[in-house]
Amino acid sequence: MSNKFLGLLSKIFGAVTLIALVSIFFVPLSYADNEFSSNYKVNYVIEETGVTEVTELISLTNLTDRYYAEGFSLSIGATKVSEVAASDNDGPLQVDSSVSGNKTNINVHFNSQVAGKDKIYSFTLRFKSEDFAQKQGKIWQISAPRISSQSGINNYDLTLSVPVDFGDPTSILPDPKSQSESGGMINFNFDKSQLLDTGILANFGSNQLFDFNLTYKLNNTNPLPVVAQLALPSDTNYQQVLLNSISPQPENVTIDPDGNSIAWFKLNRQQALDVNVTGQAKLYISPRVKQPAILTSDQRSQYLKSDQYWETDNPLILDKLSTIFKDGKPTDVRAQASLINQFVVNTLKYDDSKVTNGQFERLGALTALN
């Protein structure tokens, strides 16, 4: 259990995502999608402290002679917003901002109305936020919001700039259209097509350090003494582990065929025992050693065989598998795994109350399914 837990952390420690929705409204009159169009040139500049300075150059075009715009509203999924300001060619604009739930609403009041067909009004909006860049240990996690899917946006070009000291991104989604370096900053460029469905998520840093303190619950309900075993956090291709203490000390520690460290404890009849394990783990977002993508026949037999908690040949499991593949079993293994994973996500849920109530019984696949 511990190995899987720490191994999972190695995959997700850089995966904290800030999802924000940008919505644009013109006030005070209602209007149709074809009444105004807009173009954006947006810069997100991440400072060394993690504070993000956002600059938006916005141009609005009136497509009719029946409506006019007196202002602009922006709703963004961030709450730590400061130094909000706007200006046009004639000088500063009045700006109001307020927090509602997990969003900040910004209202810009224009100095002149955007009236008349093909009338273009350009202005600049600036603000700072602490929501878009977070440092978690040795990892910087940076995000930028997706844009509204409304049809009034013609162009939306966004540049994300981070200090060179952050290093190259370990991962960045979506892939930038282009990348450059200037003035001690790395610049990643994106366009409208990339930001309609998702925002930007970038991770900087290849490893993370964790202290762990784990408690294992061992319980012998038998009338005779038994020898119980538990898996200790171990070195894997995604982690290096240093164990500081195991209390109480095990009778023995062995290595299983998968490289896991197994601790053995003698339990008297009707004895319950709490085992405490402390240490440090260095987790990697990429494997330390590149491994072959193809399993050997012996590995496939070992990993796919039916076992106590993996009842792969049970009729109920096989029947559920046929339901998952009711539209035909994909030939691609990844596609098969994706359908199975989706079933698990949609069907099973964590029951935190069992942990709270001390119910640590291991269920296995069949019991969980039932």
C-alpha cells in the first residue's frame, strides 16, 4: 500500500491545476453575439516570488450602429488579485473589482462610448495575482485560465513568461506554439485555439522531497500466533526512499520479486499491533532509468495472473469486463485500459469513513465490485 501511495505521488506531485473561466460582458445594453468583436494580446509575467503580473491589451470593435458599449467586465477564477488598473489613450479608466466566491469580478468604465459601426476602442487592463503560480517544495506549478467560448473573440494571443532560474518545464500543457528567451525570462506563446478547451498548466522542477509518517494496522483475529507482513516504502524508478525508523522493530525484512521491502512481524493470538514507519522520499516526475516498454512473457504471466485480491478469472469480473467492452473490445491496449479506468472512476468512490472508524479490512477487486 505504501509503495503504491508514494509511487502515485511521484506522478501527481506536479499536477495541481488552477482552472479559471474568463467571461466577457459589455454593459449596460444586452446584445447578440454579432454586435461586438474583440482581440486580445495577453501577457502573464511570473516574478521570482510567484506573483503574476497580468497585462491585457484589448481592442473592441462595434459591428453595428444600433448598440454601444460603456464598459467592460471580466470574471476570473482568482481571489488574490491586487493593483487592478486600466487605461486608454486618453489616460486612466475607472475600475471596480470585487470577490464573489472563488472569482474576482473586474469592471472597467470607458471614458467614451464605443458607438458607431466599425468603431474600435482599445484599452489596457493590468492586475497582479498570487493565484497563478504556487511553489510546492522544489516544484513551481503555474497555470493560466482558459478563455470564454463566446464567439465574439476574434484573436487571443497569450504569452507566459517565467524566470530563467525556474529552468525548462518538466511538463507544459498544451504545447506552446513557440518559445523564446529574453531579458532573463523564458517566453511561451499560445493562441486562441489552444485555450478554448483548457487553460495552461506548467510544472518546473524534476523532483520533490517528502517526509512521511505512516501507521500500519496489523490485527490477528486467529486463536493461534501468526507472522504478518507489510510492504515498506521502497526505491522504485520514480522514487528514492530513506527509512528513519520502524517501531516496533520487525522480526525480519526481505525483498519480494518486485523489489518491494517486506517487513515481518510476529503477532500473538487476538493481538492488534500498530507499526509506525518514518522517513523521507525523493519523488521524480520522470523515471530515473528508462525501462523497456514491452513486458516479457514471464512478466505478463506474473502481473496478469489471478490472485487473492486480483480475481481476474472470476465470472463476475469477466461479465463486468464484457459490459465495459459492449461496443467492441479495442485492439489497442491503451484504449482498453482507458475504458476500464473510466468505469472505475464512474463506479467506485472512496469511503473515508472507514479510515475514520478504523475499518482497515482489505477488500480486493471482487468485494469492492459487489
